[in-house]
Amino acid sequence: MSGIPTGIILLDECIAHVKIQDLKSEPEIQAALIKRVKVYNDIPPDFEDKYGQALFEEYRKMPLKRE
């Protein structure tokens, strides 16, 4: 963050996991994304809000994949 490019390990998988939960509100979705992404990535506590916003933007871009 802060202008530095940041990669997220297993981003697509994390988003897919949250999508199948069918959460409705943006705060719920952001919290679920942060929780899932933190399993595989280090997110500094001071940046959780910024990460949550960025993750939510990516979440909205990704269609729900049904198998």
C-alpha cells in the first residue's frame, strides 16, 4: 500500500471462497475477505481498512464461478 505495488497470494481463491458465502453487506464482505486473505498473507493492522477496500474492489470485478 502507500503507493507500493502489493501482491496477494491466492487472491482468486480467497475471493471465490467469500463469494460462495453470499454475504450481502460491504462491511461483512470486507471482513470476510480480510480474514481469508490473512491466512496466506501478512496484512499490517494499520492497513486492514485499505486492504479491505482494495479487496472489495477486486471482489466486485470477479464473477461467481459455479461448478
